[in-house]
Amino acid sequence: MSAPAAAALAYEDSGVTNAKLGVWLFLASEVMLFATLFTSYIVLRVGSASWPRGWEALNVPLAMINTFVLITSSVTMVLAYAKAVEKDLAGFRRFMAMTIGLGLLFLVFKSFEYGAHFAHNEWPSTSIFNAVYFTLTGLHCAHIIGGLVVNGGLLWMAGEGFEHPLFIGRVEGAGLYWHFVDVVWIFLFPAIYLL
Amino acid sequence: MSHPPPNIKLYLAIFATLMLLTGLTVLVSYWHLPPAAAIFVGVAIASIKAGLVVAFFMHLKGEHKLIYYFLGILAFTMIGFLLIPTDFRLLRVLLMHSGAP
């Protein structure tokens, strides 16, 4: 049986494609990962004698701009998916390129932020606050990089692969991951910068 | 495989809402509320934003029941882990020997 036909059959069996269920399961495991780190942050902060308020130690305006950037990239991602469903190749390319560009912009601003910390001799080892800050935001950046690789791959595939019956499902899966990364930041930003 | 037609107007409305809520959460942070209040407001606004992204961008609203079941298992697992008691005798012995306060 051909792969697309097999994938369609799986859909009729359970109502959900293997790919979609697989991505949701993966996201569930990633939720556990970030939940553990958030919990560690809470335990460390509550147990510490002193802890700086976010705005005292971090660049809130730059992080706010980054929040706008990432939310916009989520919108362009869902619009890229919409264009894929509508079979609009040019539209898909446009919005996927925007998504990747915004993701790269997020990383650029992050590198400014990290660079400023390093220039002030603030490293992960400097304090527990810094350790928590760099670990959480660093892991989040690693997830952004992974997402950019996947999105870049889909953009590159879109030439011939756009007509493949599984392509929309792939874009949907990549979208689910990208929105998850956005949701992590939606919690990370207030938790680290605004409290 | 059916992919329902996307609702662009809805996506853009959610986009505007998310931007507004982001501005709101930063505005509130400038009031330098005491930690308890700041946490409550911050988590509340973040939950609304995350809820919008998960429900509409990730299409969880109207998703197949099977996905809901798996996410239910996730919620159960997380709560289960949080309810594991942490004052084990062995842990206390180890901490005593490590020199932790």
C-alpha cells in the first residue's frame, strides 16, 4: 500500500492521522520538560533568601518586543497552513518565509540580550537567578532553532512536495510545534521578566 | 484526510487580542505589584493568551476526542507528579550528608 493511502486508512481507524497524534504526544513530553523547569524555578525562588524582581535584572522592553515578534510568527505560521490548505503555493511560501524570518529575528534580539549580560559579566554561574534565566530561555531558544530547521525544510520542500497528499499534514504538525514554542514563551516572559 | 477551511478573520482577531494582552501584561508589570498579586495577574493573562493560541491556532477546539484523551493523560500525570510526597527519610539523610541547609 502506498504511504498516502496507508496514512488515510489510519485516519479512518482512529479519526486522527499518525502524524498529528505523534506530534501531540511529542508536545505532551515537551510540556513535561518545561513544567519541570518551571517547577524548579518556583522551588528555587521560594526557597531563596532574596530574588531580584524581573525588571531589576532583565531588559523588559526588548523581551516585550520579542514577545510581539514570536506571536506574529505564530500568526504567519497559521496563515501559511491556511495557504497550504487552499493549495496556494505562493501564499504558503510567503507566510512560511515570514515565519522563519520572525523566528530568526527573535534569536537576533535574544543574542543582543545575552550579549549585554555577558558584557556585564553576568553568566549562568553568577547567581541562581541567572542560572534559572539562562537555562529556561536557552532551552527555549534551542526549541526555536529546531523549529526553524523544520520550517526551513518545509519551505525548501514546497517546490515539488507541495502537491504531495501528506504535505498539509506536515505543515500542520510543524505548526503545532511552533505554536507550542510560542505558548512556552507566553508563560516564560511574565514568569521571568515581569514578576 | 479532511482539513477544514481556515478562518483568516478569526486568526487576525486573535492576533490583535494577543498583542493587546501582551501590552496589558507589561503595563501591569510597571505598577510593581507585590509578588502574590503580580503572579496572579501575570499567570491569568498568560493563561488567556495561551488558551487562545492552543484553541484556535493549534485547532484544539473542535479537535478529535482522541487528542483530548491524551492531553487528559498528560494533565493527570502532571498532577500525579506534583502529589508525590517529598519528605522521604532517605532524602533527608542524603541532604544531611551533602551539607545542604
